[in-house]
Amino acid sequence: MGHGSPEIGRLRRFGVPTGLGVDTVAAVPGDMFAVMRADVVVLDTNLPNLAPMLDAVGAVATAAGVRNVDTVIVGGEVVKRGGRLVGVDLPRVLGLARRSGERLVRAAA
């Protein structure tokens, strides 16, 4: 989808295990060659839903959830770190969403 180069090489040099997967096959090709150009998501496996981590692939495929997402890198830029969005004024975004929702409800009435 043109989001930039992945950080896999740098991560592997630091001993971080990496893997590939497919998420939105309706928007991008589902083949593994296309996936090799995807963004990076780092999961926190030290949560009860993934314990005990006996089979990492199986555990992530069957039990991981959004709470496990620790870090997200998109187009080479970190957009989530430590489970929190980076560079986002969350109260402002939530306020805009609330006001937009209220406006839509008033318009539909």
C-alpha cells in the first residue's frame, strides 16, 4: 500500500523475532510477497491472555487482542509505543468525535 520500508532488518539485528501476516485482503493482495511490504506491529506477550507462551504463532492467532498491541510502526514512523498513541492529542480527537456524533444525531432527528 506504499507505507514505506519496514524496519525488519534493524529489528532482527537487535534480536527481535519478526514474522509476516495478512490483515486486510480486501484492500491489498493477500499473498506473502505483498505482505513483505507491510507495516510492523509489536505485541506484548506478557499478559494473561497469552500465557503460557508455548506456541507463539498459535497463541497470537487464537488469543491475542488489541490489548496486546504495544508498538505500531507505519511507514517507518512509530505511531503507538507502550500501548499509547504517539503524537496524538487524544482529548482533542475524542472531543471532535463527540461533537461530530452529536451533530449527526441532530441532523437525523
